Amino acid sequence: MLRHWVDNHYYDFERDEDLLLMLNNFLEGVRGKAMKRWVYSINKVVSRRVSTLIIKQLKVVSPS
């Protein structure tokens, strides 16, 4: 459910930096071998979304 929210509704995290920070803190606190793949997949989605945002911001700042 959490991965679905992050993957399909990332705009919630874009608009609320505290929410993104809480998500990161939560994921850092998850323990257990069985959960590592789950945490990794969510972190991968977050990283991809953040990278996309940075690229969009760079295009706005320095148009070619």
C-alpha cells in the first residue's frame, strides 16, 4: 500500500517536505531481512521521482 502511494501519488510528497522526511525516517527504521527488498523498492521510486524533479527544475532554470 505504501509503495503504491509513493509510486502513484508522489505529488503528496512533492508538496510536503515534512511528509517526505517522515517517509525517509520510517524507511530507515524498518528492520528485518524480509523487509529489505520492500524498503529498497520504495527508496528506488523516491530516488527516481527526486531525480525527475531535479531535471525538470534545471530545465526551467537554464532553458536551451
